[in-house]
Amino acid sequence: MPRYVLLRILRGFLTLLAVVAVTFALGRATGDPVALLLPQGATVEDVLAMRARLGLDQPMLTQFGRYLSEIAQGEFGTSLVYNRPALDLILERLPATLRLGLTSFLLAIMVGVPLGVLAATGRGSGFDRFVRDVSLALQSLPSFFIGILGILLFGVTLRWLPTFGDATPSHYVLPVVTMTLLPLALILRLVRASLLDVLSEDYVRTAHAKGLHRAWVVVRHALRNALIPVVTVLGLQLASLIGGSVVIETVFAWPGVGSLAVEAIAGRDFPIVQAVVLLSSAAFVLINLLVDLSYALLDPRVEVTQ
């Protein structure tokens, strides 16, 4: 077990290093940020002075080495646009992203898991067919389309809900619902499919033969084992809160990390883009490790190996 954890940590470190290198290279391939920071009438001397001040006149390998050194010290550089530490800007926006993402994540679990269980236990019923059709439709529609449709219907036409910002609880309705629908449909279909497989196992039939109540058999015996593949998907959904919120935050002008990343990409603000990608990747690596370790808790028969 300790050896497995150490190997996963090492693989995660190498993954993050590769992500940093690729992000660093692609960010600079988009163009020179000095062209956006200086006015149109700037002279060549002004451009050279700005590049020297930002360290962009140095060789690429030198810039990359300096960036790795800063990361090792817990620093992610200074924003080229805001002239503030990139990490400070991200931490300011992070609470808004977490409020939106965690609310949507919990709502998807609270609705998707019970609906998946009901659909599986009532296989072939009208409710089962309805749930499958609706979930398939929700997975087929892109989130930005659902968000824009919600804005047009509930914000512009009916004027029931605000369409941007996070000032009041009513501002959460449209973005939370929009962000919840896709993971809800995914969780619902996965719980249904996984539970159907488990319900056909011998030990479940034995539990029924003992005269145990059907609900007890489903919850106590079947659902726990059926949740193993679901936990994997839940881990990926949780890890994508930061990166996956970009579209929703852009559509609803939500002041989170996603909208900050979009602004940074448009302004070629390398430090912010690199910091957002690195933190998102670190979240993926950490949560994937925790998900793998949780398998043994859900099913003692599962052994954590290399």
C-alpha cells in the first residue's frame, strides 16, 4: 500500500511537470503579450524595455527554469495585466467557483443517485424509459446551449431570474441548474447501469431468498458495490470544478476562476493561465489518488495494487 501511494505520487509529479512544460510552451506560442499591454503608438524602445522588464527577452529555457524555480518556492509569477501575484488573483476568484461547482456537484449526486436507483429497480417501466430518454437528451446538449436557452427563457422573456453575477441567491439558480444537468444525467445513467449488473449477482438473489426487504437488499447489499464505478466518475467531476466551470462562468458572467482564465487567455497573461492549469491538474491528480484508495473502503475485496 505505501509503495503504491509513493508510485502514484511520483507519477502525479511527472504529470504535473509535463503539464507545466506544455502550458508554458503553448502560452508563448500564442503571441507576444507586450503588443496588448502597450498602446498602439509605442516605440520600438518602449517594446524592448517592456520585454526586458517582464523577462521576455531572455531565452525560452531560461524563462522556463526561472518559472520552475518560482513554483518550487510557492510562487506562480506576477500577472502581466493586473501587476499582482497570479496566485492572489486566483484565490480571490476561487470561492465563487467553489460555491458554484460544489453546489452543482452535490445537487447532481442528491438527485442523480436516487433517480438511478429507482430506474434500475423499476427496469422497463414507464418511469425507467422516461428517465433514460431525458438523461440521454441532457447528455446530448452542450452546457452553453442550455445556459443561453435558460437566459432567453427565464431571464429575458419571463424576467424571473437574473442572468449574470452572484450578488443574491437568485443569481445562483440558472448557473447552478445549467452546471448540474450534465453530471446529473451521467450519474443517473451510470448508477442505473451499474446497479442492474449488481442486482443480477448470486449474493443479491440469496439475500432476496432469505426474505430480506427489497429496499434493504438494494441499499445494503447492491448499491454499495454498484457505487465503485460511480465514485470514479464523481472524482473526475469533482476534479473538473475549476477547469469545467469556464463555459458556465463565461455564459453567466460569473466572477470565478473560469472567467479569470478566459480573460487571461485573451490578454496573453501567461502567469495566470499557467497557474490555473497547474492547480486544475494538481486537483485531478490528488482526487484520482483519493478515488483509487476509496475503492478498498467501498469493497473490502478490492486490493490496491500497482
